[in-house]
Amino acid sequence: MEEKITSQDAPEIAVSSELNTPATYTSPHSDILHVNEAEGKAHHGNTDDAGKKDTERLLITGGRFLMGTNDPEAFAADGEGPVREIQVDSFYLDACAVTNAEFEQFIRETGYRTEAEQFGWSFVFHLFVSSQTAAQVRTVVQHTPWWWVVEGADWAHPEGPDTHIRDRADHPVIHISWNDANAYCHWAGKRLPTEAEWEYAARGGLIQKKYPWGDTLRPEGQHYCNIWQGVFPTKNNAADDYAGTAPSRSFPPNAYGLYNMSGNVWEWCADNYVTDHEKSIMADIAAPSHEVRKVLKGGSYLCHRSYCNRYRVAARIPNTPDTSTGHIGFRCAANVLTI
């Protein structure tokens, strides 16, 4: 493939995750707050963890559950509903999303180059781009101009070539395509979770609740996830302490011990994306390779009720397997018999 597939090939992302067709755009840089220069409260990683390949694996005991939602807040076009009963076998799921430190070890041992590195650019949220890098930006997403095409942005340089992950070892790795995530999983002897596994685990045993902890976004006024607070997309007051990514082990875990199943970063699932769930069994067979899109779950630090209320457990979006952005990561699963 000679060039990265953009959201022109996956139009649903424009509605759900702030991406659409790139176009030339001139930004009034003097009016932009560069969050990477002052991200608020610092929660930096510990580089002593950089040599660790295995994060904590949790056994998720299988069972039947009600997947999806009929909630009026749901995005019907995304295929969030209808509610259907699903059987899930027991499996392992990592307690946290894969971190920069873990991904860095994978790179060191394999020499793997992510698709963002191969293409030479990735999507970066405009408030995180330094003045120096912003001056070089020529292309943004047409209908969502807060997404900038930044040359040199990748997992190790999240906001462009003048940034680095050295102080974010315990944050989730970002700018990761579905293909990149699969490569890591293969190296680690794991796999991506199915969408049903992901949602079953995220619910933590609760039945048809909006969030991994219940129906109230902020129980007793406390923040339980990393999402946008303020006026999207110009002002994030970071009331939850994070303007960008938070460490992978942040906020209270759900009842199964899983961290950040809502907000922080979108997480890839193994499945092809369909909205007609009666046809989902045939999805892998029916979709031509150039039309395949994969499921993302969980929402991100950019989700806000006014625009992308998709930090709910049932929410989902599609994207092409080679797409990377500054708010997409992943966590690993494994079969019980292979551990």
C-alpha cells in the first residue's frame, strides 16, 4: 500500500471519532493553546518498567451477558443495538492497555516499524502540536479541523518529531494501527480481544449499565475516567488531571480489576465492523480486504458529551486496519489454554 487510508475510506469515523477527509487548512496559531507545553498535573512514567514484557493478566470467567444497548443516548448508526444475549468463553485480558515501555521493548527486540513510521505521518490533535511543528502542518481533516496530519508523528513521537515518550513510559502507547497491534500480540504470545470479550469484561459483571462502574458518570463527584472537560475542541480544563493520555493504571478499576475501559484511548478489537449483528458471523468472509474496517471500543480522552459521547461500554466505532491516531491504543487478550 502506497499511502495511508484516511477517513474518506471510512466515513463513520467522522461522526464518531473526529476524523474525515484531509484538506488544506490554515490555522490561527496565535489563538491555540499548546497543551504539550503545559499539560497540567504531571504523572510521569517509571523507565525502570521498560524491560517488562508482560503486564498483569486477569482471568475473565466466561458466561452469558446482554451485549449492546437500547439506550436513547446510543448512536443507532454505529450498531450499538439491539441488546442481544451473547455467550463468552473464559479468557485472559490484560488489566491495562499496552504501555509505551512495553511497546518499546517489542520494537527493540524485533526492529518492527509501525505503519505511522512507514507512512511518515499520523493524526495529532491540534492543541498538542508545538508552534514549531504547527508551522510545518499543511493538511488537516476537512470537517474536523482539530485533527492535523503531522509528519514525523508516531508511537515514539506522539505530537510530532519534537516530542518523545521518555516521560510517559507508563502511558498507553498511541499511534498504533490494528496491524501494529496484531504484530505486538503475536510477539507477546497473545491476541486482540473480540468485541464481545471486550464488552463483557468492561461491564465487570454489571447488567446493562452505561459505564464500567454503573450509570453515573461521576459517582460522588469523583472522576472515574479520562475524557474531555470543557468546551470541545478548543478548551480542555483537565478537571480529571489529564489533558492527554493518562497512565494505563489510572482511576479506579472495574469489578474485574480492569483499568481505563472507558476513556483514555480507543482500543482495537479483533472483529470486523458490522452494524447488522445477525450477519456478524459472516463478516470475516464477506468483506473484501479493501473494505474491511475493524472495531474500536472504549472512547478516549477526546470524548465529550457534546460531540462524541462514546465512553459508554456499548459504544463502538470503525476504522481501517492501517489507521493510526493520537488517541488509539490497545490491550491484549489470550486463550485460557494457551497460557
